[in-house]
Amino acid sequence: MHALYIFLLVALSFVPVALAGTPAVPIANPQAEAFKAYWYPNGAELSRFALRQARYGEYHDGDAVLVFVTESLNRDTQIKADRFDARNIPVLKLNAVRKFYTGIYPYSVMTSVFTPVGANQQARLPLKISTSVQEWCGHVFMQLNLDDQGYRYGLRSYFESDGDRDDRLGRVITEDALWNMIRIAPADLPRGALEILPGTVFLRMAHRPPQPLAAQARLRSAERPGKNGQPLLQYEVDLPSVARRLTIWFEQAFPHRIEAWEEHGRLRTGALMVTRAERTHLMMLDYWNHHQNRDRQLLPRLGLASAD
């Protein structure tokens, strides 16, 4: 979890996005020095969201936490490097956590996304994506790793319909990649018609195979302001074949912090269900150095309750 003091080759660029009936939106990719100054000396960015999760045809309140942090991956294994090596790949990592109860039993969901930064960027594709879902029935784990041919993926599940699988995908854009792309290079967010792999949490909860689907994406100025009055952008991805829409609101100005998101979906009955998450707290912290009982006093600053 140490700071990686490298020169990030992230060029400043402005891309005017013209949408029907809306003015062009100027979008800036971060300058290298600004990126370094925000991400490397300050630990991790921790943001807590009030979660209203749609599941089993009802809504369940809970917590979502986004942990953005920089680290290095071993180039050969795509595992976090334990020691310095010039061949290591610097990445921005997102750990996206959701916790909520359905009835008497809890869900714990986590997605990790590892996206190269600087000179190692390859079309903004993450090197690795992994998702795990745990609840009282059992647990499921899915991982994608990028190589020269595309993504290889493995799935381990207690569901017979999912089974244990290993297969391959092409070099496909993934929903899970969009979150880090917003933080690293929002000007490069895909727009218009595209094929995209739905989010791995959605795939697991819907018990769908990992298959790219036709989608439409757009970026526009948000009608709502941010919590501090700052302008927000609104990024939407529609996947009509599975009746899914992901909308992410984020700050137009660097560091492009995530403000909220929604996931629209329909039940087999046709009823619309919308998972919502709204940011309530945010702090920069080297959380890995705060693992003592006395550090629980920090939890209220994140809007989280201690276990005791």
C-alpha cells in the first residue's frame, strides 16, 4: 500500500461531447502532477454510500463503500507485488463493497478492479477484475485476467446452474472498468453504440454467463449539483437485451469523485426495480495502518457502525 512515485504519462485533453438537445460538455483527463499529488501521498480514498439494494423483488437498506487506492501488480502473476521491481505495473485499484440483509441473512459483495495507470495503460482495460458474493446459502467467486488474447475467466459457484467454469473472452470493455476510467481518464469513457460486458455483480446475481452485450452509452451534464455545489457529470450505459441501465454521477472537476449511482432492472413480471447508492461520507486515509481496536473511533467519520 505504499506510494508509487512514478511519472504518470496522463496527458491533459479536452473532448467536447455533443448530445442531442444538450450543450457540449468539456471533459478533462487529469494532468500527471495533479494525479500524483492526489493519489500517492494521501493513502486511500474511502467513500461510504447509503445503499438501497434491489433483491428478491424488494428493497434492502445497507452500506456500500468504494475504496480507491494505488498499488503495484507483479507483471507476470497480476498479483499485488510484495517488493519493488522495475517491471511491476502501477495500478489504480477499486474495491467496491456492498453489505445488506435480505430477511434474516446478510449479503457481502465485493468487486476488485485493477487498472494500469501512466505508460502501462492499454486502452484503459483493467488487468484483473474479481468479484465475490457471500451469503448464508454459500459463496460465488469470479475472476477475469487480461492477456494478449483478451480476458480469461474463472467461475467458482455453489449453484449447479453456474458450476465451476474456465473460459475466454475477447478484449472487451467491461462495466466494471468504467469506475476506474472515470477516475483516470474520463475523456476516454466510451460513448454511443458499443458492446460491453455487464457488471460482474449483476452477472452473478442474475446467474448469467459472461457475454458481451449491445449497449448505448452517453455522457452529459447532470441536472443535480454535487454536495458542495460543484458541477456533476452523468454517465449512462443502457443494455436493452437484459433491461439494465447503469447511471453514475461524478464530479466534473478532478479528482472526479463518485457522487452516486443507480442500477435499473426489471423483474420477470415487468416491474421496475432501481438499486440506488448516494455518497454520505468521504475521507483520505491509510486504512491499512489503522487496524487496532482503538481505530474503531474512525468508523463514525465514514458513517459506519462498529460491530460492538
